[in-house]
Amino acid sequence: MTAAIGHNGGPPLEDDLPNPSWRSWNWRRAHRKAWKTPPREIALRRLARAEELGMTYKDYALEIMERGRFL
């Protein structure tokens, strides 16, 4: 099975694919790794910038992860 161009390789919506638990485990692991708390100085700097923009820390961190750049 190959994914189409632009597909992020996320968990499929169909339940009949082989070994869905392995794929789910990998996605949960990647999610934990992405949301792992950064060093204190970075977290404080992001929090201050998020407050300047009127955003929550979580929304600001999500923007960084999605776009790959800082606002």
C-alpha cells in the first residue's frame, strides 16, 4: 500500500488494514515526543511570545510544529 502525494502517513480510517495496533502505537509515541516539554528557558520564551500574540502556549507550540517557523 502506498500513500498518495501529500498524504502524511497518518493512521488509516479503515479498520481492515493489517496490524493497526502497531501503527497506533507509533503515532502515540510520535505525539508524546512532539509535545515533550522543552527546556525551561525555551518554554518561558515561547510562553512570553504566546502571551504577546494573545494565544495560549499550546496553540503557539502547535503553530511552531505545523509551520516549522516562529510567529
